[in-house]
Amino acid sequence: MTLTVRKFSVPEIFFGRGSLKYAGLCAKRLGAEKIFLVSDEGLEKSGWVDRVFELIEDEHLKCFYFSDVVANPRDFQVQEGARLYIEEGCDVVMAIGGGSPMDAAKGIALVASNGGTVHEYEGANRIQRPLPPMVFIPSTGGSGSDVSQFTIVNDVRRRVKMSIISRTLVPNISIIDPFLLTTKSRPLVIAAAIDAMAHAVESYVSLLASPFTEIHSLKAIELIFKHLPRAVETGSIDALENLCIASTSAGMAFSNASLGMDHALAHSLGGMLDAVHGLIHPVLLPHVMRYNLPACREKIAKIGEIVLGRRLKNIDETAHGGIEKLAEYCEALNVSTRLRDIVPDRSELPRLCRMAVNDSCLLTNPRPATWEDMLRICEDAW
Amino acid sequence: MTLTVRKFSVPEIFFGRGSLKYAGLCAKRLGAEKIFLVSDEGLEKSGWVDRVFELIEDEHLKCFYFSDVVANPRDFQVQEGARLYIEEGCDVVMAIGGGSPMDAAKGIALVASNGGTVHEYEGANRIQRPLPPMVFIPSTGGSGSDVSQFTIVNDVRRRVKMSIISRTLVPNISIIDPFLLTTKSRPLVIAAAIDAMAHAVESYVSLLASPFTEIHSLKAIELIFKHLPRAVETGSIDALENLCIASTSAGMAFSNASLGMDHALAHSLGGMLDAVHGLIHPVLLPHVMRYNLPACREKIAKIGEIVLGRRLKNIDETAHGGIEKLAEYCEALNVSTRLRDIVPDRSELPRLCRMAVNDSCLLTNPRPATWEDMLRICEDAW
């Protein structure tokens, strides 16, 4: 194995049941006097936002609350948040929620400190100045935004989800409390866990994978495969905790190894059709894995070994068997596995693929692909 | 599995052949104008220190060089370094070398920024003020100091190695270049790798182990077991690179999960007799594992599964088989495996154990132990 230089960066992590209690203290340690808190209605209803207000008050800190965020967060929401951050004189960004509030919070931190509009930073390594300290509290066990170098923001005019990737987007502290998942609906738990599974699979076969990311990818696949069904059936805190571990591991992996074609397409689908991100992967991931197979047979066989619990006769059988097992696994979760359920109009597929071929995530896909290759995959998946 | 709250913190890592070239740039990114560079004679002779001088000059940065460091670095060396750091107006600490220069550099950064003497910070979490930015470049594939929250400094008057543990001792950036190992002698490569193996084993069974540390511990055991013999026989860069991966993984694990009785004793031996740290583990680790067995049978069996390449009839056999295999493995490396070679005078053992029972590392040993328990273990190992 010859490695070129690989970078590995993760935030400081507080993990465990009840770890939410450190939220105020962590912000204080980072020098907070007035926190810009980002969340959304779902978290408000479940009472977690009020709990965070209490924790902030306990440390005698001030807080400005911003909840004007939707799924697939919009560029104009980020701009408005940044304006308010400055106007209110905040000094630390805190987010509690799923990928959307967390990605919005990163965008806000970025624009508030680096100026201009969020669009100027699309792509990799385009952020020059340091961001304000960030304390993130994930509530879904999926997006990994709390540990990652990524933020994904919807460019409303172009109907494109922009990937912004920079080491400075890694939050300072991630507080991962499995209790937060107990108030999530089953569909949300599933969508988030499948997103984490896609992070794990794509980061594992990524061209930028390293020994430091690979072990996290594999651990995540193993844990999600084992614990998601039980988490869905019983809502057991033990199973949910394991999903949190998996999601965090997958986040550490993809943050440093990046992703692949499945995410390139998923970002474009999110931008074009506002599709629920986590529900795109069951439709596309097995097809993308089949396409990638010639470029990473041994790695896909390793995934096969984990999900099948054993090796089959040879590498090819184990790899194919693994892909089929993953596809069955998604079907058993009662989520859609056909692209037509997300893109009803098949004639939109070419536009989708012409957009996705420009997504940064495609750069690390193990097998190169043109937009026509991607179109064939989407046709198969439709 | 019920977890209490666990913390996980690692530096930003640059890993790979040739990654040394980023040394100057990394310091600059952290705001350096004048670097306090710590290294030792061995690194000077092999030419690496000159290379770092060049890299620093390339970025138009100034540098003060400090090499008054020995193995098991002394408290007075740290104090003198801190005085010079301030006097010279340095703003970033860089270290290139094995555990000793790196630990000395941490001590210097600590005293220069927090004042007083290094003794005042002995134990866990006693550092109040932030340290200057630190860029560390390990040269041995062993100590893990470049990724850890630990520094170990010799209190000359008391003849005790003090463990100082704090999140703020994690360097900002670790640059891990396997080429640096090519200039190391075989005995040094062995001593360092065995130290990493001990980090991996002790962190894996530690009371503070978490899912985030356990996978790193196991990966390190697997890699060292597989690649150390080849690294010693052939000096192949591929094998050395794998030792670097292992050492880094073991470092991430023990930094966050801490260690156990083997290291408590090793620190005391280093303080009392100035013993070579890495060569203590072959003597003690198998005995400590046997003592710990009742408290962590399944975990030691997991280690057994890795080093044996398979499970034996049951957990106990696999665990015992693993310990014996590890002991044989050390013997095959032609290092001493009897404590008498390190402590010629058996009557010193009680003093050793009375000292070691107070080491912070014992707090996370999976099975509690009195100094008398430790004495029995040392008598067995003698």
C-alpha cells in the first residue's frame, strides 16, 4: 500500500447518554458570551431547544435563537442568519438538530466571518479566514455534519445543492447524546441511518480513503446493519446509541475521505427536487456500487463479508452478494427502492446527471464516470 | 453496552511519505513567526533537523533550536526550555523526534504559557491556560506523543516519571512521515513498536475505552503483529509505514482511553532506573494481561483472536493463547523478557510498586490492584 499524504481532522467529541448537559459549558470554554443557536421546529416540539436554553442560562450566557431553516437549507436562509449573527453581536455558533440546521449553522458561521455570499465558497478549500467557534449537537444519528468538513447549501436560483468543503468547517466540539434520538420518528431514524450507511460505503471505496478512515467506515457499516432494524422495531436506547456511534464513525470517515457518485447524484436530486436526502440512497447506492465494482472489488467484497457475516466462494461472489444483501436490507425497511418514486418524470434524468457530474463528490468516486455513465445508472435505477 | 460520557480528541493529522514537507507551512498556518524547535542529537545526525530548518526558512520564519533533551526527559530541561522560549520570543512549538523530545516540547509549551514549574501540573486536568500552537513530527512510530493528551517528565529529585494529562496537551498538528523511520536503528524501531503495542493493549482493556478508541486499539495490534517482524528484517518502507499507522492509531486510542498497570510500572521504572521505556513492556505486559484476565476475558480473547489469527475452543483458551502468543512474539524479537535484566536488584521491587500504585495510569486498569498485587506480578516477571 502506498499512500500519498492524507489528512485526518475531527472535532473534539463528547459522546454518551446525557452528554447534552455539557452544551453550555463547552460554549463557555470556547469563549462564548452570546451564542447564536440554530435549530428547527421539530427540535422545539420535542423540548430539546428549551433544554439547551436552560443549559446556556446555567452558564450565564446570552443567546440569540434562529430557526428559519428548512430541510435542504437555502442560501437566503444562510445569508439572513449571518446578517443576524453580526447584528446581534454573537461570538459562538451552536446548532442542535439534523443535517439541515447544522449545515445552515455552518453556512452562517462561514458568511458571518468571511463575508460575501455563501455561493462564493462552493467547492473545496475556498475559505480563507477562521470561523467563529462552533458547538454542534446532532439529533438524528445520520448526517455527520457535526464532525465533518462539509456543508451542503441549496442554491435556490440554480436549484443546485452546493458542496462546500474545508477543514475550517469542522466544528470545534460535537456533543453526541443518544437520548436525542428517542424523540425522533421512525422514518427519520431510518433516513438518517441510511445516510450514514451511504457515507460509510462511499468513504470506504473513495479514492481518498486512508487507514484512518477505513476502520471507521467498516465499523459504521457493521453497526448500522446490526442495530438499525432493532432501533426501528423497539426504539431501544441501546440500539439508538449504536446508530449514533455508527453515524459519528461514518462522519469521521467521509469528512476525511470524501464521498462518491451516490452523493453527487443525491445532492443534485436535493437541489432539483428538494428530495429527502436520506431516502435517495436506497434507490441509488446499490446501482452505484455495481458500477464501481470493477474499480474496487476487494473493498466491496469486504463490505459483503460484513453484511453477509461470512465470505462466499470468492471475491466476486462476496462482493455481489454484499450488494444484493444491502439492497434487500433497504427493501426490508419499507423505503422506496426505485428512482421513479423520487423523479416521477424520467425525462428529467439527463438534466440531473449533467448537474451531478460537476459535484465535488464525484472526484473521489473509485471509478471515473461521465454524465452518460451516470444516466445509464439512473435509467437502471428508475 | 451502556456508556457514560466519553471524550475523544485528536490533532489534525498529515500522514504519508513525504508529508514532512508541510512542516513549515503548518507552523505558518498556526500563526508562527518564530518557532521553538525541539529535537535531539540522533535526529541531527540523520539529517532530519537540517531538513526542518530548510522548510522553516522556505516559509520565511525564524527559529530557535533546542536540543538539550535526553531519553526520559528531565524536569530541569523543561524549565530551561520554557525560559528560553520566552526569552527568545517564540510563538509556536515544533518537535521532531521520538517520545522524549516530543514530551519535553509539551512540557516546555506548558510551562512557557502557564508558568511555575512542570511539577505543579502532575496528574489529570490541572492545566488552566491555553498552550502555544504545537506542530509535532514523530520519528519512531511508537510513543504517540504527537497525537496524545499525555506528557511524561522525569522528576529528578524524586526519581519519578510524572504523568501530565490534559486535552490541551494534544498538539494542533501531527505530521507523520514514514520516511523518518528509515534512519532509525532496528532496536529503536522495535522498542517503539512494542511501546505502541502496549498502548494498544492497555487502552483496549482500559476502563475508559469507548467504541471510538477500541477500533483504533485493535487495528494497531493487528498491524504491529503483522508488520514489525518484516520491518525489522527488511527495513521495508511499506512495513515501516504500517508501523506508523499502528502507532498513530494506538496513540489516538490511549490518548482518549488512557492506559493501565503496565504503564504505571513502566513510568516508575523509567523514573527510578532510567530504563528504556519501550523495552519494559515485553517484560511486564504478558504478566499484567494475565492478572487483568478475570476482569476482561472477552476483550483479551479478542486480542487473542487477532494475534492467533483464529478463535480457539472457547473464550478462555483464546485469551490465554493470545497472551502466550504475544509473549513468544516478544521473545522472537530478541529483547529481554525478564524483569531482572532491568531491575538487577530484586529488593528494589517493593519501592517500585509503592511508587507505581500512585501513577494515574493505574486508575483505568480494568482490575483494581494494590501495591502488593503489583509486587506479586513483578516477582513473577523477575
